[in-house]
Amino acid sequence: MYKSICIVLLAVASANWAVAAPFNPEHIAAGAKWVIHVDMEALRDTAAGKMCREKFLNQEKVRKHLDKICEEIGMDPSEDLLGVTMYDTQLKKEHGVAIIHVRKMDGSRLIAKLNEKEPENRMLKYKKHELYLWTKRHHGKEMPVCGTLYNGRVMIFSRDALKVIAALDVLDSNSESLNDDSRLAGDVRDGAVFLMRGVGLAESHMLKKWPVLKDSNWLEVVMGANEGTSFASMEVDSGSKDMAKNVKAIMDGFAALARIKHGKHESFGKMLDGLETAAAGNTLWVEWSADEEDVINVMEEVQRKMKEHWKGRSKRGDHHKEWKKKLESHVHKWGHK
């Protein structure tokens, strides 16, 4: 499910939906176990988001791909994608529903493209809504997909048609959404780009391999930027005092090693200085903040080193090919003696 959503991201509604980029608990079904929200509007406002747009959106290949999408469905993902919300009332692999908010879209062109790409799709009527069902091959298996366009500017996807129907009922106010008492519905700090929250995680068999989460009842991760400062935070109820204490010690150790190796880099050193960890009872807290300018400097330095690394690999690869060609030549000559 998550990989499919990423493809959609790379590839929304009444008046309040037109600016629905920030997280809105009223769009989430009551009883949800987890929620992930990405605010694309907030991302575009960050220094990192602006840098990425400058570096990638002007590339000919990227621009051609975006222009093609715009021509096909009437939406430019680089400008019109407002936000994505994913949630589920279960803790199961590849389950859940994704709600994608856009500024504008041509619904008729979107359906025409679906009919072209998936001619065997079926249309299912639910009240005033039209749901489309088709199958996609994913990792060698046939995967069912259900999607609908809500009020012209909200796309809803799931592998389960019943989840799409349940999501529609929430948006139409025919089913309950998260109430104020739910921890998933708590306030989100200004400038948040990424939000992830989960409750009752110990119920999931998928998380048993993650020691800090296998007995957890609560997890929150927030990342973003506001007024020139980048930030990230994590709060997790690990279910154990010793677990919270030990994970804090591990994180502090990694931070110390990073300071030894990269602390001389001015911007990287400042980023490390902005990291704080704390543990009390079963709960672990991690807080980080840094000036956006320092974040950009570190990103550029990492990009430069990656280019050097891959350039070196390319040269080694060319040398290996040349050596292999000479060896094969010698073997060929030896075989004819």
C-alpha cells in the first residue's frame, strides 16, 4: 500500500477542502489505529523543499514527466498536490486508505486515463459516488485497487473497496471521525510537514521485530520547519522503563560518534547540538532543531560527497571493464596456441 502511494506522490471538496493540506482529524475515521500525514504545501515552504524544487523541477526529464501528467489528468503534482493522509482502523500489512488532496484536477481526463490504462476496470456506484476497481501486478502478485474522486479534488485509494466506502462516509459526515479525546487527533505544531501517530502498536505482529515498538502503546513522529528553523521530534511509549532508558543511551552514543567524526563541520556540528533525548518511565522523547541554513549546507555537502563517491565507483567500474577485456583477450590468445 505504501509503495503504491509513493508512486502516486511522484507521479481533493467543499471550500474547506480547497486548503486541506494541514492535518485534519475530522477526515479520519473513529477507531483509527494509526495515521500518517504529509503536508505538501508546508514542504514547499521549507528551505529544503525550495532547494529540491530548484534542483529537480528544472531538469528536462522531470519537467517532461510532470507536463505529461498535467496533460493527462489536468494536475501538476509539483504545484497542485496539497497533502496526503493515510490511516487504518487495523494494524495490518498493506492495508489502509490513502486520501490525496489536490488544488485542481480534471476528473473526466483522470477517468479516461484509467480506462485507457486499465480497460478491465469496473465501476461501482455507492450513493452519489462512483468507485473504480481494478487489479495491479505487484511483486509478482495480483493486487486489488479501489479508487474514487471525491468532490472533484480528493482522490481516495485502498486495496479494499469497503475501506474507500468507509472513508467516504466519514467525509460525508455519515460516520464518526476522530474525536477530541483520541491521541491521534491532538494538535500539530505549526510548520509540520510529516506527521505519524499510532496507538496500541503492541497489538501488531508486524512490529515484533522492533524492540522499541513491540510493546508500545503510543508513537508520534513530527518533522517540519517554521520561521527559519527545521525541527523533528519523536515520542514513544516503549512499554518498559529499561527499554526507554537503553534506547536513549544508544541514541546518545550514536550522537557522540557523529560528533567525533563530523563535529568539525560547522553546520553539521550545529545540527548535532540541536539534538536532545530524554527518558522517563516507559516514555522516550527525542527533540531536534537547527537553523534551516545549516540544514541546507549539510544537504549540499552530503550531495557533493555522494557525487564524488559515485564518480569514483564509475571510474573503478571502467577500470574493471578494461581489465576484464584484456584478460578475456589473453585467454582467447592462449586458447589458440
